[in-house]
Amino acid sequence: MIVTQSLLAVPICAIAYLFNSSFTVSMLFLFFEYLFAEGWMPAVLSMLLTCIQVEFKGVAVGIFLFCTTIVGTIAVWFDAEMIKYLEATDDPIQIGKIVALSTTVPCLIAAFCFWKAGIYYAEVKTKQTKVKEEAIDKVSIYHIDMRADSISSLLKMNLKGLRPDSYQEGDSSEFSRYLSPTKENVLQRRMNNTF
């Protein structure tokens, strides 16, 4: 989807900046440029937040926004320098060509980068799905009700040395008492605040 958007943005940017005989046409295609060329940001943020550990998400978003702002600022500066260098300050056709190049080329590069990132992102999502399914399978084996037992209570149980891998069906150890699915044991655990 993002690759398609970036590729669609190429002709739209070209039309918006190269056909400068009609202000209405330019503004209409500028709208479409913002629609297609700028639509990558939510998807990239989603990919970024999916692939990064929780404690680094805020920093990652800050770095991402900083980098996009800096690159955008440098691009505007570069356009201005090119206009000065080509002595095109009074030539709207030349300015249109410069701006068209500075928008279409990055869209082409972005389409390739998004395509490449999509391959790796699919692998990450596949691994995450597999890990999630394995975790759900383990939880169901030990009769842990994830709605009743919070992650912190399961971690506390783990800190007490009650390891899920040591549990066997019919085990009468302390661990089996924690995993027993009966309502009485669940209520007793909560009343005693054993976890």
C-alpha cells in the first residue's frame, strides 16, 4: 500500500509542479500530492512502534520526527540553493522543474525503501505471531486464566521459584496449587494476596 502510494505520488508531483499554467490544476494536484506522498507517516510509525521494545518507543518516535524535520528542512534549503545556482528566481518553469525533481525522486527512492522494509516487517510480524501463539499455548497448558491472573502476578509466581516448566499434570506441589483452575483456589489466592 505504501509502495503504491509513493509510486502514485511521482506523476502527481510532476503534474503539480510542472504544469504551472493553471493555478487550479496545481492546487488540485498539490492536494493529491499531500494525500499520496504524505500518507506514509502513519504506516511507518506503526511499523516502528511494532518493532521496537516498549521502553524505547518514545525515544524512537522522537528521533523519527527529528530526522524527518531535519531532512525536510535540508530539502527546502537545497531547493533554494539550486534556484540561486541556476539563476531561476524569476523563472517559474525552472522553479517548477527543481521542485518536481526534489519531490519525485524522493518518492521513487521511498517506494523502493518501503518495499524493502515491507519484506523485513513481514518477517518480524510472522515471528511475533509465532511467539504469541506459543505463549497462549503455554498458558492454556498450565490452566492459567489470563483474565484473572495479571502478568505481574505471574511474574511474582516466577520469582518465588515456581517454574512453569517444572509443572506436570496431577502434581501436588505448591506450583500446582497456584495453577489449579478451581474457583476456591483462585479466590483463596486473591484473598491471601499470595502473588
